Amino acid sequence: MGIIINLDVMMARRKMGLTELSDKVGVTLANLSVLKNNKARAIRFSTLDAICRALDCQPGDILEYTEDEET
């Protein structure tokens, strides 16, 4: 998939750990870990909204599009 999730980058910029983000967002550590490790297949807008509020950022700071390489 051509969508890259840069959650770890934004967390590092804000000096926020996964546990703190989980507490602020109300999403389990396991689900945030899936996002952080770029293993997610989907994200709810409500979750994205909560993450952006907690990290004081825009969705474009977290989501990045790259073209898939053809195999």
C-alpha cells in the first residue's frame, strides 16, 4: 500500500511515548503499536482526530502517500 504512517516521527518530535499517547487518545497500546509500526490497514477518522489533537499536528504530518512499486 502506498500510505505510510509517520506516527513514530510525530511522537518523537513531541517527545511523547506510546503509553502517554494511548492515555490521551483513548486507544489501546496494541492498536497504537499497529499504527506506529505501519501495519494498519485502516484508521477511523475519530482516531486520527484524537491523535492529531494529542500531538498538535495535522493529518498530513502523520499520513504520507508514496506510489507503489509495480512487481
